[in-house]
Amino acid sequence: MPKPKVFVTRLIPEKGLALIRDFCDADIWQDELPPPRKELLARVRDVDGLVSLLTEKVDGELMDAAPRLKIISNMAVGVDNVDVAAATARKLPVGNTPGVLTDATADMAFALMLSAARRIVEGEKYVRDGKWKTWNPQLLLGADFVGATLGIIGFGRIGKAVAKRAKGFDLRVIYYDPSVPSTSDATPVDLDTLFRESDFISLHVPLTDETRHMINANTLSKMKPNAILVNSSRGPVVDPHALHDALKSNRIFAAALDVTEPEPLPADSPLLGLDNCLVVPHLGSASKYTRDMMSYLAAQNLIAGLKGERLPNCVNPEVYG
Ligand code: DGY
């Protein structure tokens, strides 16, 4: 029996790749950058399975270019790069990798919050630039945590894990998430209350039509002047021009972004010219164990799909009728 053919759009960690190589005839894209669209369409022509990353647009055109395709396995929890409705219409199961990146992403959100509040990156640059001459009672003063309010938008797995960390810092935690009516860990509030009362705001929503640019000039204008905005969800949840204006005019205190619009952020982005904007390159899930497990779950989804079995983690279970 010939092995099923699959295309893997990047060199993913060996924990998952070893399984894929064992079970499949795998074409693995070796470049550091994602396959260009034309190449992607050509490579999927005769595959039974696809392992994609959030950098690939997996849409109806791609699905139609791959008439043998049985499974799309996205190595991410977010699937906004995949047209799930188009996959469902074609009875194609789409797999994702939830759970294993919850703690790593919550850690990153907290690290960003601490870094922005205590101006870690500015301080590091100050030292490297040779500006550190003495202990200065007014130097790089930041924000306190104890007694401050953290507003979490999106109270799913990662939002809850951020709330858990916040308890250790004696933060008051409020959240906005209409799908989570109440919890003992935090207080549900409406969005306006969250913007009005939060000293820290951390975003943990998926990217949808409703959440695109939910942080915009209007919502930024409702925030406290000392507010610190942290985004480790998806870049387009924040309107970058409105954020730039709010940071530049000190309308809010700071922002810390793990994700941006566009992504990657060009080196000449005005946001990078601001000291009160900290940007890291989408590292939320970037710990060794987490990425190993993401590749493992992606491989499990892929192999289940190729065998015609139900995916362990499927975002469109409707395909099973
Ligand atoms: C995901 O899995 O959606 C993350 O953004 C990758 O870190």
C-alpha cells in the first residue's frame, strides 16, 4: 500500500514530524519563510493531507487545487487563516492544537504586562546605550500591580490562565465574555465597564468579524490614561493606527504586542518608533515543550484524518454529520 501523500508547510518540531514521516509520504517545506502562494497551490495538487501554519491562507481556492485532500491540520489553536466554512462545505475536517499552549501563552501575556508596566525593555536599552550614570529617583517610573484591575477580554482557556496568574499579583480581575456568564475567579462586566475600570487590558479573543479592530479610536478613548494594553491574541483585533495615535499622545500609558497588523510588522512601522510600545514576534506559544506538543497534536489530527477517523481536535465536527 503506498503511503498517503502530505504537504507540511514548514519544518515543524520533530515530535510531530517523526510521526508524520512514519505514516506518510511527506513533502516538507524547508525554507525559513512560508511557501509562496503559487508554490503552495502546486504542492497540494496531489496530496491527501495538509499540515499548515497560521502563515498560510487555506481557502476554497487551495482546497479546490487539492482534489484528493482529506484533512487540513493547522498547527495552531487559532484557525482564522483557514476558511473553515469552505472546508465544511467540502466535508473536509480541520484540526487545531488547543490546550497545550494555554500556559505558555498566558505566561507570555503576563511577561508582556510586567515588561510594559515596569519598562523593562526601555531600561535595558538605557543601559546598553551607556546612559546609566547613577541611581535616579525619577528614572523610568512604571505602574504598580497590587490593587490594580486587570480586564480580560475573552475568558476562554488562555484568558482564565491569565486570571489565575493575576491572583498571585493581588490584581482585581474583571472580564468580558458573553459566553462565560460567571465564575468564582473573576467578575463579568460589560465592555464599557472593562475599558473604564481596567489598569491592564489583556486580549484573548479569536479573530472574527466581530473582534476585528475591536480596539479602535473609540474604545481606546474609553480607557484610563494609565492603561496598559496587551495583545497576545491576533494582531487585527487592534487597529494599529488608532493604537499609534493613543500611544503617541499618551492617551494610554503603554502597549505590549505579541501579535500585530500586519504581521510581521515592517521595520519602518510607526509603532516601532514609540518607547511605550513593546513588540515581540508572535512568541506566545514559543516554548520547547509547547511547540513539541503542538506538532504532536497536529500529527495526530493529520493521521486520524488520513485514516478516515474522527480528528482528536476538530474545529468543524459538523463534517461528521
Ligand atoms: C495559535 O496557536 O493560534 C498561536 O497563535 C500560535 O502561537
